[in-house]
Amino acid sequence: MITLEFVNVLMGLMMAGVAIVNWRDRSSAKRYVNGAFWGLYAITFLAGSYLPNFVNGLLVISMVLVMAIGKLGGAPPEQTTRAEREASAARWGNKLFIPALTIPAVTLLGTLTFKYLRVGGVALIDPKQITLISLGFATVVALVVGMAMLRPPISTPMIEARRLMDAVSWAAVLPQMLAALGAMFALAGVGPIIAGILQRWIPLNTPFIVVVAYAVGMALFTSIMGNAFAAFPVMTAAIGLPLIVHRFGGDVVVMASVGMLAGYCGTLVTPMAANFNIVPAALLELPDKNAVIKVQAPTALILLVANIAIMYFFVYR
């Protein structure tokens, strides 16, 4: 059976490649620092499932020390000139979107069909992780499509991956770390504490008010934590499961999926989500580092209202 470990291996191989490209770049003053950081990150993906939690913790601490002491270097210069890139874009036109659109298309196809794949009566794909595994397959297919279309040198994908990861820098690790922090908060009992505080100030005694509290809470807590994965276990333990599901009989699938979408509304408006909002502004050299957040804020508010309506009308059906 193909499990989520497949995605971990893909990520680990990419990070290992990024580390190797850094180490081999003699023109970079930070070759060893960047290489060590991404190399340690690769180990967490490739071997993290088999290592004791204590060792994984040491790997994370080592990454922090490398980043804090060595200071990661920025992205290397482009491999091509601006004129060459503009000429290539003009030649290919909208066909350049084909590899990017391949990812959602294959992910959707895999999500709908992989559950029917069986060998000897046993599911070929872990049914609990079909969407993420489909996304992993989709990235591989998109890479093959892009290489077949553009025919760049075989080393180009890894070189460009290195350039992108060095540009994003330590912020690339934020989603994984914040998700782990959210799990720790849930284990520490933060959810029931938040539930007690909310019930003291908000009358959570009707299905609609509970949905509003959960969706808005997901958005606000995501804004604080910087990641919806960190907010999800806390708010779900505080409001989602005990109130929406158990007290009012809501559908746990609708609650969880729409709740995450509500959380993403918070991602759109917080500088804590540096990899989504601050790093792009820096990469685009925008004069206002909060420019991305300001543009996204109205959309975030509209989507939050829409998610509240969607959850209320479908979670209790």
C-alpha cells in the first residue's frame, strides 16, 4: 500500500537535492550553511518516521542553530537574463500554464479514482490520505510535463528549486512547525480552556452562533499562529467537536473541511504567515511589505462570511 510516506520521500529527495546544489556552488559564501540547513530538513522527511521523537527534536533544534548562528544566504542570481525569460514567455504564451494546471487536475482525478484501485482485494492507496498522495503524484506528473514541453537541461528543476527555497529561506519550514505547535497545544488542553473562555462571554447555545464562533475563531487563531493547521486542532477541540458535532449533531466532515477554509481566511491577513504574505512582497521588491495583506484583506472577509453561510446550511443537514 502506498502511504503518506510517499510524499515524505518526495519532499526529502527535493530538499536533499537543494542541499547538494548549495554545497556544490563554490560561488556562494553561504554554501555550507544553506546546505546544512536543507540537508537537516531532508533528514526529517526521509528518516523522521523511523527516528525517535527525541532525535527528531534534536534535528529541529540543529536547524534553528544553523539558521541563528550561520545566517542563511539569499537566493543565487537567475540562470538566464530577463530578455531570455521574456522571449521564452512570448514564445510559449498561455501554454506555460499547462504544467501548473496539471497539478490540480491530476490531484482531483486521483482523489476521485485512486480509492477504487485494489490489488488482491487490498487498497493500493491509503484511503485516509488519498488527496495528499494524489497531490504528490500530481507534482511528479507536472514535472514530467514541464520537462517534456520546455526541454531544459536535466539539472534545471533542482537548480530552480534551490533558488526558490533559498529565496523563501527559513519561512518554508513555518507551516510544518506551526502545525506541530498546534498539535502540542491540543495535547496540552488549550482547546477546553478556550472553550471555557468563549462560553463565559458568548452564549454558545444555538447552532448558528456556534458555527460563527468556530469559523471566526479559526480565522482569528490562524492569524495569531500564522497557519490554519496550527489553529485547527485547538479550535476543533474547543468548539468543533464538542458543540457543532456532539451537541448539535453536525457533520464532522463538513465541519472540518469548511473550518479549514475559514482558517485560511486568517492566513490571508496575517504577517505571521510570512511564507505566504511577507516573502512574496520581498521577492517582488514591493515598497510596502504588507502590500500583499492589504490586497487580500477584502477577499478574506468575503470568504469568511461565505464559509460561515456554507457551514451553517450544510453541517446540520
